[in-house]
Amino acid sequence: MKRLSTGVLAALIAVSCGLTAVAAPTVSQSQGNTGQAVVAQAPNAPAANFGSPPSGQIPILFNDHHVYSKPDVLKQGRVLSALVRGGTVLIPLRSMFEQMGATVSYNASTKTVTVTKPGATVKVTVGKPEVVINGESRPLDVPPMIYQGNVLVPIRVISEGMGAYVQWVPSQRVVVVRYLPPTPPPTAPPATAPPTTAPTIAPTPTPAPVATPYNDIFIAGDYIFSPKVYNEFSPGNTGKSGSYAVRGAIEFSALNLPWMLEGSYEQFQYPHNCAGAGDPACNVTVIGGAGQTAVPAFTARDQDFDGRLGLRVANPRIYVGVGYLYRTGNYGYPKETAFGYGAEKLPDLNQNFSLYGSVWYYPNAKGTFTDPSGVNYTLGYNILKYQIGGTIAFGNSPVFLDLGFMGASGNNKTNAPIGFSEAGPYVGLGIKF
């Protein structure tokens, strides 16, 4: 990124107009003790055309360095810090003011943010189109808002509250903020002493950025292509349609620990093929393994839902945890339930491309079955579920492409006719929040 100097900034953003119209001022500096920028308008100066910033997220360059509102939020190698809504640039209040050495406090009950530094006090309230600077109330065209857990304010707040230069640079697609802290005037030498050169005062170092952790929150729906199924009804038949999966997950903190909560629903649909009475393909081993019975051709469906709670053990987003499985079908078998355990890598939806995967094991998925003679059987399987996939982002859109391969297999635990397996590739769309 090309360095921009305060002495050659072409203009100040007309923040009170929401960046929709910008004049071409002549900039002179009066730093003194206030750190305020004094702007004189050149007579008959033509209007400068800085362009209209796009909607979405854009980076901020603060004193020639990126502002880290969220250090791990990267898009195409750039740190994203500003949000453009309706032609107005909004910036993360805490990260910008702390870059300037101010102290930021937030009152959750009133949703009021108070910013203090020597010589300036700024107060804003989320949803209220007003900023109070040193006790003086001034209107805002756009009220402060909360976006992904951060309080955002129009850039007018930092320019008027802290005396910073703010400029939108359309050729670079970046918002440039320049701020120099006030410096004390040089001490006059004693009358009898010869003139001396005032020492150079080093600029105040930029405070370290405050890290705000990024959490995945998403839901995805996928179509499973031609899954292959092996069980007592299917010797490897291929499902043609009706197989799909839906899942969603959220990362959160509790008890000072990182957790994830996930839900997954899957349906595998496939044919039981046979020609009718007398066709050996119609014969199916019964529950308990005591003989076979003829089952006419039909379309079978296996459905399961499992909920998962995991604790993060490594970065990025690697969890171990426990799960609960509920499995059923449309061919008269009992519903099976089980607790299990497993490991999961969630997608990194703050990146353009990411990989994910999971392995979950349910050692005793079982249900009770009563045959026509009134005898009760316990039907049980050891079930392993697995998935591996990837996500591809569509620019700054919350929608992403989801694709991969998933499946499940079950071994006979108790009275199962035979084991089963079902698997296939999938593709779909997801939305991150």
C-alpha cells in the first residue's frame, strides 16, 4: 500500500454528508495541545471526485498500518476493518480509538460507549443518531450500530472527536486515517543562556491491537449425489434422488472455554429392487437372523439426526466432544438412539477457502422391536459417521459453496440382519452469520 503523508492528503472526507459529496479543501495543520486539524477552504475550489465507496467491508489504513479490528479476519490478504452502508463508512469504535491512545468503556445496559483521552471525551449510544463531544451534543446522519459483536460509528465521530484526518481513496479501495497525537510546545531557553535547539519528541507508539476472536456461525444444506447403499434391502444399489443433508453450528465461549454446538440431519434414499413373487432378490433376512421373508420392491429411506457438543482442543477450530444420535427409516424397523463421541474440524468461514471434516462413533445405537408373534427384540448397531469437505466464499457475500463426501456404516451389535453402509458425494450452499 502506498504511504500517504499528512502533508499531502488531498482532502478531508465530508463525513457529515455520509461520504456522498466531498469538497477539495486546502489542508493546514495546527497540532498544538489539541491535536485538531484546521481546514481552510480554497476560494472557488472545484469539487473533488473521490468516488463512492462500495457496499460491504473495506480495510482501514491508520498511520500507514492496517487496523486490526479482528486480527484473523482476512479476505484476499487484506485486513477488513470498515463497513460501508448506504454510502457511509462506519468503523469499529474500540479498535480505532484505542489506536489513538484513548480509553474505551461500554455500558451494556444503556448500550452507551464512553471514550476518554486527555482533552477529549466522546459518548455515543447504539441506535441513537447523536454524538456528545466534550459535553456538546451533535447529530449524526447514521446512528452507531452493532455488527458482528463490534460497535461501529460513522467516521465523522473520529474526525470531530479526536481531530483525525479521514479520507476515502477509491483507487486503492481503502479508508485512510491519519492522526498525530498532540505534542507540548518546546521549553523556552533561559534568558542568559545561548539559544538551543528544542529536542525532538518521539511520537507515541501505537498501542497493540485488541484481539477479538472470530466465531463461526453457519447453516448449510447439501444434495447427496447417487449414494451407494449396502444392507439387507440393497446389495449396493445407487440412490437416484431424494438424498440430502442439513447441518448448522455455532462457536461460543462459556466458563472461559471455547465450545461449539452442532446439529446434523441426513437422509439417504435408495431402491429395494426385485421383480416380485418368486424373485430371490425380494428375500430379506429378518431381525434376529431367524430366516428370511419376501419384501416387494419399494424406495427405502434412512434418516438420522445427531446433536454434538465439542470443546476446542487446537486451532483452527478443532474440537472433541460428545453426541446424541437418533436414527429411523420407512421400513418398519424400530427407532434407534445412542450417545457417542468424536472429533471435528469446523470450516474457517473467515477465509476464501477452507477444509473441514468429522468422525463420530456411536457404540450402541439401539431400539426395541416386537415381531408379529409378540416377541420383543433389541435391535442394535455400532455406528460410525464421517464427513470431509470444503467451503468456497463468494467475495464478501455471506453465502458460500459447500462440497465434500459423507457417509455412515453400522456393524451388527444386537439382532441386526446384517451390517450396513451408505455414502456419497455432496454439494450445496451455506450461509454464515
